[in-house]
Amino acid sequence: MEEGQFENLPGKGKPLNLHTNPHADPAEDTLYRILNKNGFAPEWVELNKDIRSKAKEWRISLKKAWAMKLEDDQSGWEERSNLLKTQLKQINNMVFRYNLIVPFGRQMFGLKWEKEIDRLKE
């Protein structure tokens, strides 16, 4: 660079065109742009939003149930934890489906009951 090897490149001083992704399949890129212009998003984008929203709500419910357990309300913990585990399976099923349709490299991990409980104990 010190020797001026990059001084005469085409487009020097002009803004980069970031409207297209040079690494994406051109047909797929065109499809995404059309969807975006019409107010739609690919299924995996919408699914990602749903997963994150449901996971956030689930964690709030888990936190409340855990607080009730710590306040010596052990009687309802079994029922609440079973309901939360069922909801956790539903979220993880959504994550599995998401991972099947999302472009490579954007997969996400599912939630694990033990890990979430450990986070509450800290």
C-alpha cells in the first residue's frame, strides 16, 4: 500500500454498491429484494423473530416460576416446570425447523433446560 499499488483501482473515491450481495445466489438475491420491497421477509427471517420472541417470553415465565419455587411454593413447581418443559420443546422444534431452512452459517442453538436453570441459580 505504501508503494501506491491501490491508487488506480476502478471506482476509487466512489461509494460502494451495497445493494447486492456478491456472494449470494443471484436468483435468491433478486427474490429477497422483491420480497423486501413489498414488505415481506423470507420465512427464516420471520421464524427467527418468532423464536427470539418466544424464547424471551419463556425465560420470563421460567424466572417467575423459579422465584415462586424459592419462596417455598414447592407445590406448584412440578406442574409449572412440566408446562415450561413442554413450551421449551415447542421452541426447540421451531429452532430445528429454522436450522433446516436458514442459509448456511446462520443456524442457532436450541435452549437447554439445565443450562437455563443454571443461569437462574447464578
